[in-house]
Amino acid sequence: MGNIPVYSFVAYSGTGKTTLLEKLIAELKARGLRLAVIKHDAHEFEIDREGKDSWRFTRAGADVTVVASGSKTAIMENRHVSTESVIDKISDVDVILTEGFKHGAWPKIALCRSATGNPLPIPENECGAIVADVTVQTEKPCFDFGDIVGLADFIIDDMKML
């Protein structure tokens, strides 16, 4: 993998990963960081629209289809690609955040919300930090869901140690 730090936010569905990441992204951007986000989707998502040229290319058998404009580019790999390979393709950012991806060599930040009734999504010893709305007995850094500034500080400080 490249030299860009990766932090994976892991939790059960309905815990608030996306909402937390939206706020964290805004906070990190306000501090001048450039970042990428990779979203894990357990379902088969569809990025292309039926009938569009790119859909037609994929349907015809293209292994990779790219749609590019003056302001954005989408690369559709029409085959399995490992998370590590996706990360390796990202450049010109300071940090990569992922939503999901419980497995991998990068630090995990586990989320736990009492209303879901679920425990931590990964063993405590695999957590780099924990975000929870309940007290968690741990020596790991813990943050409340509203402590976006503290969480951003943690990530930035941790990045300096890499």
C-alpha cells in the first residue's frame, strides 16, 4: 500500500457511520486536509444507468469503463478489485477514510450506539479508537458521537506518528 494513512470506520448498520463521516470530512477539510472516502457496499450497487453509453460498453464486455468530464471522473471496474488495490490507486490526498472494511492492515475506529443494542463490531484489541454514546471500559481513545473536533484531533495526531 502507498504512504497515505487509512482509517476505517466500522459499525453495524444503523449506527451512524455515514452521519459521523459527513461531519468528520467537513472538519478535516476545514483544517486544510485533502481526503478520499471509500464506501463498502454489502449489496450490489449500480453506478451506471441503463441505456447510457458507459452502460452499453460495460454490457458489451468492457472490464473497465471510465466516464470523465471536466469536473469528475468515475472508473468502473467490472470485476472484483481488492480494497488494497483501490487504496493504491488513490493519490494526491492526505488521508483516506473508509466506511466499513472491518478487515485490513489499517487502523479501525469502531462505533457503538446503545439504541442499536449491538456490541462493538470488532474485538476491542483491533480498535484504534472507539466512538460511542455509552461508557466503554477500555484503554483505547474514546469519543462521543458529537466530539468531531476531538476525533479529528486524534486522526491528525495519529497521522503525525506514521
